[in-house]
Amino acid sequence: MKLIGSTTSPYVRKVRLLLSNTEYEFEELKALTPEGAKLLGSYGPIKRIPILKVDQLTIFDSTLICEYLLEKRGIQLSIEEKLNLKLIDELCDSSIMLFQQKIWKIDHQWENTFSKRLYERAFGVLKTLEELQSRRKLTELQEDWLYCVLDWLSFRSVYDWQEAHPALKEFYESSREIEKYQSTRLEQ
């Protein structure tokens, strides 16, 4: 089994957390460099990380990879669990697109309608996740995915999410020293 991805991607990190007790090869790929982008294209048409290679099977998309790994362990997620994971993925998707708008100087002030909608979506999802976390309604898997996104948001300084979301901030700060998060921490 081989996982291809970067050490800064929250999508790759959630897969690495699921693989923590599994033997696998990790191929680091810096997707934001021209060389990394070219290499990424050789693995598949969507040109995104992570990619999991298992025998002759190539799986792209972090959620599909996680579902595959969970199914191999005999774990089926309920619709409620999947919906909460989708919320976390939407937060990640919107935030990464906002980050890309900045670094590629497309709309670094987030003034166009598309950027404004992404920002509204991100903060709407943060509000919902704040409510779920304050009531302790997230499973361990959901908290793992959430931690990956919150840590990435802090690492990249995309926007200030902590002030308006005290339950998420408390979860994030109290989780930082947990071994599984330390062993997969983001690196430049």
C-alpha cells in the first residue's frame, strides 16, 4: 500500500491518521510546485492529493480513500456520521479555495462574489461545528478530520476562526499534544 501526498495537506493527514496502525509507504509530493504538479498528473486525471495505491487499484479523493480503509476494517458509517464528515470536508474545501485565491493572487482580498460565498460557507459550517463540538456530538473520526482542518487553518493563517468559536478553539488547543496529531503534524 502506498500513499502519495504532502505533509501539509489536511486531506492527506486525515488518511495518515487512519493508516496510523498500518504498514504503508508514503511518497511525499509537493503539489504546489511545478515539478510536483507534473508528477501528480502522472498518477491520475484529477491532479489532486492524496492518492492511495493498493495493488492494481488507484484511489483518489481523501473521503473515498477513508471509506475504503474503514470498509476494509468492517466499519460502516451512519448517514449522520457521513453528514458531519461532509460538513468538515466542506469547511476544508472552501478554506483551501480561499487560500488558493490569496496565494495565486486571484482575489486576495476576497471581494468577488465567489470568494464571498466561500467565506460565508466556511463560517456557516464553523458555526454548525461549534454547536456540535460544544455539545460533544462528534465521534473520534469526526474530531480527527476536524483537527486536521483547524490545524491547517492555523498553519496557513487563512482567516481567524478561533475568536468566534470557543468550543472549537478549546478542542483544538487541548488536542495539540495528542500523540497521533503530533506524529502527523504539518511541516513546511
